[in-house]
Amino acid sequence: MPTEQADMMDKVNDPIRPSYMAHFVLHTNRREELVDWYRKLLGAWVQFENTRLTFLTFDREHHRVVIIQRGDLTAPDPQSWGVVHLAYSFPSLQVLVANYKRLRDLGIMPNRSINHGPTTSFYYTDADGNNIEFQSDNFESFEATTEYMHGEDFAQNSRGVEFDPEWLVRELERGVPAATLKIRPPSK
């Protein structure tokens, strides 16, 4: 690990930090549609709901997503600044692909599938244009990921290489090892 990064890690370790990201909140004109989509996407259930808002969770956290109905909203300019996407990690490539298949069978398809190098990722967009990334790590350790991110391949293409998700499904089902499939192909 480069000295500069080690120094930064020391600085990062000094302050009090949050334990984890707890939830995000969305305003919408289409609450029921978004609630249905996020329930399917995250395998979530309604924790609380009234005529204006819905609290969803998918684990033992009291809520992970809040969707608030507003009738006076206009769509944001897609060229404006703001949050680009939220990302959720899955424990393995196999689980990520199993989730892709589950969502595909529910009619929810990613708009992009990218091997970034550090991760393999599927990107989904809800009805209001909010983007969610589902990813799994391609390296077995933080150190290996860091080494890759400091290498020439990542410097040349930090975005990654797009792929067909059905290709990934076929390769896993054919018995190609996940370790082989995690290796980012050369940029085109």
C-alpha cells in the first residue's frame, strides 16, 4: 500500500465514523409504483405505511427506504448534479447473478452490466430515474482491490467493460469458475 494511502487510512481512522448506511428517502408522485418496484428489487417488506409515506426494510434494520408521496413534483434535469446512484453489495458473484435472475423473472432488467475491475455490477433504474447498483467484489481482499486500483489497467479505464448479463448466467451455469469470470476483460 502506498505511503500516502497509509497516511490517509490513519486520518480516516481518527474521527468518529458511522457504523453503516441506514436508509435513503425518496420523494415521488408515484408512491405505489415505487413501493412495488423497491419491494421486488430489494426483497423488502412494508414496515409502516399510511396514505403519504411508506417505510421499507429487507433485514433487521427498522427501515432502509422511505418513499414519500408528493403531488407537486417535477422531474429533475438529468444533466443536473446530485446523487448518481446507491450501491448494494452481494457476498459473491453467484449470489449477484442469482439475484439478477430473480429480478429478470419479475421483469426488472438492468440498464447496464459492467465489470469495473474491483466489482461486477448491475445497474437498475426506478420509474423516477433513481439508479441502484448491485455489485459483488472481484477481489478477495481490500489490499488486492487497492493494488488493482493503483495499477495501469484501472488507470487506463476506471469505468470498466460492459457485458451481457445473460452471458454471465450461461458461463456460471456452464461451470466456469467465478474467479475466472471476475477478471475484467480488456477494454475494447
